Amino acid sequence: MAGITAALVKELRDMTGAGMMDAKKALTEANGDMDAAVDWLRTKGLSKAAKKADRVAAEGLVSIAVENGVGVAVEVNSETDFVAKNSDFQSMVKDITSAAFGVSDVEGLKAASVNGKAVADLITDNIAKIGENMSVRRLARIEGGNVAAYVHNAAVDGMGKIGVLVAIDGDNVDFARQVAMHIAAINPASLSEADLDPAIVEKERNVLTEQARESGKPENIIENMIKGRMKKFFSEVTLLNQSFVIDPDKTVAEAAKDAGVTITGFIRMEVGEGVEKKSEDFAAEVAATAKGG
């Protein structure tokens, strides 16, 4: 016990990010053995992480990167936006994004190694260290002759709330980046009509058909009304048919032709899309905390 010095405690804290009292207790339990103390803290950290696993993690960062015609987008969630600004969290997200180039899905990413440790274990360690629930929620990848990247309101380079990747055939990457900015702002549902979810198309057609029939006009006129309204719908939700924000007199497809490129695909990822956030009762939370709940 006498051999557990302040310097030893500090060394363990620097290695693990644990609090001073936890580090001291770990060294005491391990009789001063640094490796055993790290294991003790990790076990304790796993216990802490499990208690946080039911909390909704809907904030965080989208991180994107491009290498040799391949682009990856990864969403790593935290409970609060404050943690997304934490340099340790950002560093972890950067490492996870680098690992994403070698896998094809989220489960593969969780099993991937970062500095000799599985991403899933890295997340667990950081839950204990930072004190919030976290998760690797999504991974998407895209390939093309060239891939351009854009992050809207970047927190740091390559990370923010909205990340976009655009794949093109052609060399005009500056134009592709403008398209990525367009996608960030307008959020198209698909590249073209052919890529649009048939269920979305059918639902819209049914709604427009009912609206047209309420007009009481002949069936042949109703058919033309539906065609016209569906064309307008496609111009609003499909990228190639949308009016290009940089040059509204052209569609994105026309602008791409003028730029000498073909847009072959895109990914738009926004933090927290589709996550059901719990409504917080702050007064109740404070009361529970005061009671030790």
C-alpha cells in the first residue's frame, strides 16, 4: 500500500481517464500492479457502461472520409451535443471512420480493430470514460470514378451534423462538391425516379388520384392531371430532376451535363435521423438525482 504513490495514481489516470479515487482504489485492489489495475478499472467501466445502455443516444457526429474513389459515412451517437464537441469523442470517431474502409456493415465495423482493440470495446471504454451512452449507429459507403465530400457546419474537419458524399464519373470534383452542398440543403429522396422507393411513389400517386377525382372531370383529363402532378413530385424529390441551388435555371442533371460529369450516386447522413428521442422531465430528473435515483 505504501508503494502506491501520487505519481503512480496520475500515470493510471492518464492511461485510462479514470477519476483520482477510482485510480487509487484500483491500484490498492491490484497491490500496485499497473496492468491489473487497468483490468480492474475496465471491469468497473463495463459495469458503468451497462447502466447507461438504456439511455437514448440521438446526438453525436456524422463523419465522412474518402480514399481512392471510395467514400464512407459513419454515424456515432452520444446522448448530448456537448459530448460531440469533446476532443476524445472526436478522436474516437475519426479512428472508427478509418476502420470503416475495411468493412461493409455496422456489425463488421463494431468487430473491426482500432489500435488493437475492437470498435465495440472502444465504445464501451469511452462510455465509462466520458459518462454517456454511445453507439455506432450507421455505416454507408459509395464508390465512383471520383467521390466528393461535404460536411455542413463541420465541428472539426470531416465531422458534423450532416455529411454528404457524391460519386461521379468524370474529373470535375469541384462541381461534385457543389452537388453535395445542394444535397445537404435540399435532402432529395433518391438519385432518380428509378431509384425512388416504389412505396413512396404508390402512396403519392394514390393521394394525387383521389385529389384529381374530386374535381369531377372526365377520366382522360384526370389521367393527364395525375401525370403532370407526378412529374412535379419527381422534380421535387429526385436529385437529378431538382432545380440546382447554384443555378436554379437548370436541373441538377442539366448542370452535371454542362460540367462534363455523370452523377452515379450519393449518400446523405444526418445525426439522429429516425431516432425517437425521449421527452425529458428536467424537474423529475433533478428530484430523482437528489434522492439518489
